[in-house]
Amino acid sequence: MSERLLPWFEKRRKSKTLVLAQQQMMKAIDTVSELEKALSAFSKGNKEEVERSIERLFQEEVEIDELRRAVYEELTKGELPPKYREDLKSLVGRLDRMADHIKDAARSIKILVESESTIPKEILDANHQIAKNLVECARHLNMSIETLGANPSQAREYILKVDSYEDVIDEQHLQLKILFIKKAERVNAPTLMILKDLVDTMEQAADVCADTADYVRTLAIAET
């Protein structure tokens, strides 16, 4: 995220709360990129890089939780007007849930790597494609938040992109489950269970991303 994050809030009042919230949101979206890197390395058989990406992601998630708690503590001090406190709390909470889903996806990858599961390349590549679209979904959400105060109309354009990527991920989610059945004879049941958890949590992260974009849409409408 750029330094222009949330001018919508900043133009109303600079505060410690906003600084903490910016850091939390940036780290939440960064976890999506780390997940994509982990799946890219996984599809290439690079176990060491998978483990490094997952470790970075886990550390970011710990920091996200700490920042979320700090934001909520600052919000109780009433530094911002009540309406903006609620708006900020809603954005922080939604992105925290997205990061939780990403962490759950990373746990599934960790299990698959450490158990040395045999997975068809087609399934690995399909998971990676979903992760790449999830990165784009989160990136456009980021841009919608960045432009909210400066250009609400542009923010709505980015929100449409979020919706578009979420639709693509929904379809990929469906097609991957069909692929599970087609490749079932090459994958044991426990591995299929973890693979299902992986794709489900990525799809859930995309849903939260789209839900957050819907919330930003309501804020953009209020700005016009």
C-alpha cells in the first residue's frame, strides 16, 4: 500500500489510530502476496521457499492481530468522531478476517509440504492460479481504499474489479473441486481433505475481500 492510504480518514483528522490502522491494513493485504509466493514455490517443488513464505506470512499475521488490538484500544479513547470510528473499525475487522483465512490456507500448504504429499501438477497449478487472482482481488481492494477520499468514482471502478476477480475465483473454486474427483485415484483421502481446506479458505478470503469492497462502495456513495 502507498502512503496515500485512507485519505478519506486522514482529511478528517490525523491520529495515532489512523497510523495503526494503516499498518494493519497493509500487512493484511501483504499476507495474500506471501500466500501466492508459497503456492508458486509449491507448484515448482521448492520446499525451502515455501517454508520461508509461510514463515513470513505467519509472522505478519501475528503483527496484524497485535495491530488490530491496538487500533481497537485507541478507538475506545474517542479520538475520532463516532461515525468514523465505526467505519474504521469495520474496515480493520474485515481485513483481519481476510488475513485469518489466508493464514488457514497457509497452514494447509504447510501440512501438505511437511507430509510430503503426492499431488498432481494440475491441482497445484490450479491452486496457484486461484492465489494469483486473489492477489489481484486484494490489490484492487487496496486501490479502492486509497482513492476513496480523493476520487470516489475511481474507487467504485476498482470495486467492480474486485467483484470481477471474486467471480473468477468462485468459478475456479468449482472447477478445482471437479478436478479433485477426476484425479481422485492419484490422491489419497487425507490429502484431498487438506486440499479442499486450502481451496475453501482461499475462496472464503475472496468472499471477505468482496464484502469489504461492498462496504467501501457504501462509503464512496456517501462521499459523492
